Amino acid sequence: MAAPCSHRPGRREQQETWSESPAMAVPSTSRTGTPTATKPRSERPRDDAGHAPQRPHVQLDHVEAACQLLDALGIEKAAFVGNSMGGHTSLRLAAERPERVSHLITMGPPIQMKPFLFGAGGGPTEGLKIMYQTYTDATPEGMRRLVEIMVYDKARFATPELCRLRSEAALKRPEHLHNIASAAPKAPIPIWIDPNQVSGITAPSLLIHGRDDRVVSFESTLFLAANIPNSRAHLINRCGHWAQLEHADEFNRLVVDFVTNN
């Protein structure tokens, strides 16, 4: 979890970005002026390779996990910045645990598996179908297909080196890949937000979306902007699902200004 940075992402940052990025939390000032107590964390059992056993994905609650992390770090309230699944988790947090969210920033969050108005029907989007395939084929070729569907500027991002590095990183933990693949299509989001809850979000909200997103249609952000009272939407042309990577400088300016002045 990290605050927005002012530099363009380097090779390591790009390598570690999976198809569904987690939410980032930027700590805000505690209402009490003091951090909450840190809860002790127990060690989970490990296998011979030093890995903790995986719980079935359908048992995981991303909102609860985020709150546990805030508690462990002694953070009462934070600005949440989330891409895709991380954006969905941030939406649920803002709706269900508003006392933990000072600001909400999303980039291409899914809200439901069916279209609202303009999205194509017939099941998951083109991008989601390729994402599911990559969980069972995390080879460099599989990663190339994934990166190409995630971005608008394929020449810049879908390089052989980047695809190889992403493949190597993913294949280091095959149990993670299997855990998601075995739970599809419920995974990687086991608990979906109720769209009727969106209008109850009170946190100042910045909604960023790529006009050329083939994973989650920008109509989801139009829905959010129409229903979250204190919100503003920023639509970027020549931009796919990863606005924070493809337009890093613009993205960072938007987020820093929004959090600073709201």
C-alpha cells in the first residue's frame, strides 16, 4: 500500500502489477490525533517452501482484509486508491465502512458482470475472458495477450521483457493462480457491492477511467458519477484499463490535487 508517486513506473513496478491491482491506502489524520493500537498478528503455518496455505478464494472478504490491515498499521482512516478489483474493494469500503475512508479514488472498477447501457452483452468482457485464461496460462505468451488487452499503447507496455518478467513473477506462486482459476467466474471478486449502496457513499470521490478500457467499460464510472453525490469523473482518451500506468503524470497530478484540496 502506498501513496501516489510522482515518477513514471519503472520495470519493477510494472512487473509487480497483476491484472487486478489492489487498493492503495494513503493514511489521513486520525480524528483522535493518535493512532489506534496495533493488534498482534499470529503466524500462519507454512509448508516446506515457506508458503502459507491458501484458503478457498470464495471465503475471502476484501473489505475485512483491508480493515484488518489498517488496524495492524494503526491507521484509523485513509484515502483509498484502487484500480479494477482494488477499486471495487474501495467502493465497498466507502459504502460499508465509511468511517475508515477519507477519500475515494477509483480507476476502472467493475460494479456488476452485466452491462449498464452501452457495454456488450453475452457474458464477461473481452478483457475479463483473457484475464481468466491467463490464470491457467501464465506463460510469457499468455501475459502478452493480457497486457495487450489491458492497455491502449501496446508497443510501450507489451514488450517481450515485461511479459517474461510478469510470467516469472506469477509462476512463482502457482497456488495463487489455481486458487483464482478454480473459483472463476466468482473470483477474483468473491463479494460484490450492491449497486443500490453506491448513492450512500459520502466520501469525496475521484473517478478515473480510460475511454478505451476493454476490461471494464467506462459506463461503470458514468454510473458511479451519476449516483455518488460528492464525485467527479475524469475520462482519458487513448487509455485502457491501467490509467495509473499509461498516463502516470496526469494521474498523479489529479490524485495529489484531489486529496490535498478536498
